Amino acid sequence: MLRIVKAGLPAPHGCILAYPSLYVDAMSYSPSYFISFDDPMLPTSLLKLVAVAYVGEEFNNQEDPFTGPMLASDELLQKMPPIRIVCGNDDPLYDDNWRLVHKLR
């Protein structure tokens, strides 16, 4: 979506993010992230493994802001269509969802 908006192409009228990963960083932690330490379905080790598999071990998220909307400029986010975020209270990425809501406002 960020690349579409940056390219000036017609964007969808809206966007639904269901349990999104908004800030890909294997070394980043937040209070909600600690919920998953003993989660049998989605443990912290799996979250880290997925992040590293997606962006690589030596990834610098400042070099590629298109890996997640938390890294996008405010100017680019202002051009986004309306966004609806769906997440649960016990989602390990819950805090990142709220950070994006505040950034979008």
C-alpha cells in the first residue's frame, strides 16, 4: 500500500489490517510482546524467527521504510486511504497497533 501511494497510483478506498506486523525488527520489544514468552501457539522465539526470515539477520529497518508503516514518513501516511486495524488484547503486537493509530492521527 505504501509503494502504491508513493508511486501516485490509485489506492483502494480503504485498508483492513488484521493482526498486522507493523514494525519488523527482531530486536525490538514492547510490553505486549512479552505476552508471547510462554504462548504455546505463538512464542517469542517464533516471532523472532519470522522477523529474521522476512528481513534477514543484518537488516537495518531505517534503510527500507517500506517494510512497515511505522517507518513511513508522516507525509506518506497522510495520503493513505482510511485504515481499520483488527487485533486482540492478548496479541503480542498489540502495542505496535496502537502506535500506528497514534501516528496516523
